[in-house]
Amino acid sequence: MKGSKKTLERIMSEQYDLLCRSITRYSKDNLLEKMDFIHPDNNDLNMMNPYSLKVFADIFCQRFCELTLCKSDVRVFSATLIDDEFDFGSKKGKFKVNKAKRKFKEILTGLDYIGNVTFAMYRNEKKLLDGGYLRSVHCHFLLLNPISRKRREEISRLVCMDGNKGIPLYIKKYPLQKTVEYIWHAPFPAYATIPKKEKDAFEQIKVKPTMKSLYELYTKHKFCKIYDWTIAGGKGLEVWRAIKNELKASIEESEDA
């Protein structure tokens, strides 16, 4: 937990600095008002506020453990499901989040899970857009119960893949806190899998959006809550509703303080 907290604090600081610099460079409005929106002390769980993740993860993990009767150091099944159907480039700039949410819900029908639909950004070398980025839409989620190999194969066949990425469904056990921090990390820089030019292989790279791209994300999603793109199913739906009520209560409490 301590190691995870240290890493998260460093990431939050980097994201906050990057977002502030993008706002400084491209904002034509009152800069101080925009900066106040992402100030650490003004945290109502906005998606584009890096410090929201710490508040969200602490509340989520505490409530999750109480509801599922598990310990705080429990390891959970963390999964990623990729679908290329909703990828969008810098020239389109439209994330079809509602359509993506509906499809992922349909694919995960019958499972006990809580997850988040989001996207990763990586340079769009395939379409030769030098300064452009392709957003790879995917779903991170934690499973309350393991699933069979047959069910995994069925899920993998339901998504659209363009052949330039790895396996469509990846599941591994991780500590609860780290899993939550990863699933709801918001549309900030992350790792992406891309094909190597010289070989028929793949590599993980650290993706860093341009200042302009980050500012565009900020202007489009600054009023979104960190949990707005969350989906849940099965037993996970009941757990998520209880956690969401706790999150809303914490926001109201902070506003009244």
C-alpha cells in the first residue's frame, strides 16, 4: 500500500503539472479560474483532476472490502478488454463513449464485475498522421469471481481487433488498491501496445499526449466525474451502487464543509 501510494502521488504530481502547462499554453480565458478547477483542494472527483483518483481509490477500496468481506491487501482479478470498433483519431476527436459502454456491457453479460470504459493514446503511425494520435478504446475491470477459459474465448471472439495489438482479453491478479488506481486513472498518459516497425512483434511504450491534445481532452471532459464511464454487472452492480452512493456523499460533505 505504501509503495502504491508513493507511486500514485508521483503520477498525480506529473499529471497536474502537465495539465497546468497545457492550460497555460492554450487557454484564452481566465487562467486562474481554470487552474482553480484542478487545484488539489478543490476536488469533487472530476475526471480531469489528477487528485480525484486518490480520493476515489481510498473510498472505493474501503467500501469494497466492507461489502465483499475481504481484507485490504486482497488480490483481485484485474482485466482489460480491447475493442477497435470505437477507435478515433485526432481529426475526428469524438469518443463514442455511450456506444462503447453498451457494447462492453453486452459482451460482459453474466459476469460479476465493476469496470471503466476509457481510451489510450498512441501515435497513429498506421494512418501516417505525423502529429496525430489514435485513441484505442478499451475497458478495464475487476472481476468478483473467476471466469472459465471457455468464457474467456467467447468474450475474445465478440470484440473487433485490427490485428495490430495483442490479445483482446487479458486477466491477471493484482492488489486491490493498485487495480483500482489503474482502472480509473482517467485519460492521462499511459502504456500502449504498438507493433515494432522492423519486426513482427509488439512493444510497450509510454504514451505522452501533446499539450494541445491534452487541453482538448480537458475542455471536453472537465465536467465529467471520474466514475461517469463506469459499468458493472451481476453481483458487481450491487457493490458498485453502494460505492457510488458513498462517493456522492463524500462530495456533498466536502461542499458543506
